Amino acid sequence: MSNPASKKTLIIMVAVFVLPVILAKLALENDWFNQGATNKGALLQPTIDVSSLLDGTEPKWRLLYVLPENCDAICENALFSINQVWLALGKESDRAEALVLFTEQSDVAALEQLSEYANVHTLSVSAAPITNLEQKSVYIVDTLNNAMLYYQIDGDRNKALMESRSMLADIKKLLKLSRIG
């Protein structure tokens, strides 16, 4: 006959190895915990394809901003932020680009002031394709030209600087994990 001690040992061994797997599956299916996220920017789901705007450009990670018709404090903070974040990338800055899109309706004076930021590139686009991009946000665009994260820029300089730190943390993490661009 079978030994009751060996049955007990077998049941304990099955419980030790199978029970955690069953509990983990139940926890995932029933959302029993908060899933962690390490990104500081707001994730765009689904991503916004901006390849029609960036057609023919070299694949790079981009900090993208759309220049509005009137450049107010938010606009100035956004331009300052993307320049500072690009500078803070240091040796990784050749893999990224600070890019401002402008249209015929964009603020001409602000466009001229961009010459102060030698590292911020500009690109003229037609107004129609940029309607799905908010003009008070900075976007992180991947090497496949998908806007994936965005940051609401505040009119207050201190809050905008804090948002710049978030941008820098996210883009550094993306550059570290990516082998492209």
C-alpha cells in the first residue's frame, strides 16, 4: 500500500509549485494589482503616425513641437525645454533631434527667435496633417515616426522645467533601450 507520509509530501510539493502559478494567473486576469509604469510622460494609445510629416528624414528619436499661431508663455517654455533636453542628452544627442514643425499660420516672430537655439531644427509642413497633434504639447517620436509619449507644457517656467526633467528621463531610457537611431 501507499505511505500516507509520501502522499502528504506529494500534495505539499504540488501546492508549492502549482499554487503560485494559479494565483499569478488569477491576479493578472482579475486586475488584482496596479501595473507599474516607468514612463513619466503620457502614453499615446494608439500612437500617432507622423511619417507623412517627416517623410524623407533620417530615422532619429525626436522631441517634436508644433509651433502655434501665437507663441505665448507655453510656447516659449516648450521651445526652451526641447532645447535644454537635447543639450542634456550629451553624447547621446547625435541619436536624437529637437524638431519644431511650423505652418504658414505659425508665429513668424517665434520662428525667427528659434535661431537662438542652434540645436533646434525646424520643418515646414502643411497645416492639414498636424491637426491630430496638440499645440501645447511636446511629443517623443520614435525612429519609425510614431509619436508615442507627450508632455503637457505649462505656462509657468518652473513647472515647465519639471516637465523637461520628465522628458529627459524618458528619452534617456528610450535611447538606452533602443539600438536604432
